[in-house]
Amino acid sequence: MLFFASYREGVGSGRMDVRLPIGAKVSDLISELHSKGEKFTCLPDSVVVAVNHVYSEPVTTLNDGDEVAFIPPVAGG
């Protein structure tokens, strides 16, 4: 997994590996991270996620070796 910008600061790392059961979905990954404690509270339930460089929904099934990126909201103007 990759964490960018404010998520990297909140989690304290830009990269992390997590093991999930076969058939796990993006929503399962988010739940697993939230269960790991306070530093993962920076990740909202409706966080924007890209799996293998493609924006993905919470129902997206993850496969072994997938790259999951957590993308924080950005502001511009």
C-alpha cells in the first residue's frame, strides 16, 4: 500500500504491506487498517483508493500483489 501527503504524515509511513484473506475487498482493507489503531483514523471510511493505478470502489476485490494507493483530498484554485 502507498500513502500520499496527509495520509503519509498521519500513518507515519509512505508504504506498508498487509495480508488479507483471499477474496478481500477494498472495504475489508480499510476496516483492517482502522482496526490497527489510532494512527489509521486519518483514513476516512470513504477514502479515495486506486488499485494498480485505477481508481477503485470499496467493492473492488483485491488480489495478491495489488498496489493499493490511498489518495487524500486535494484543494486547488
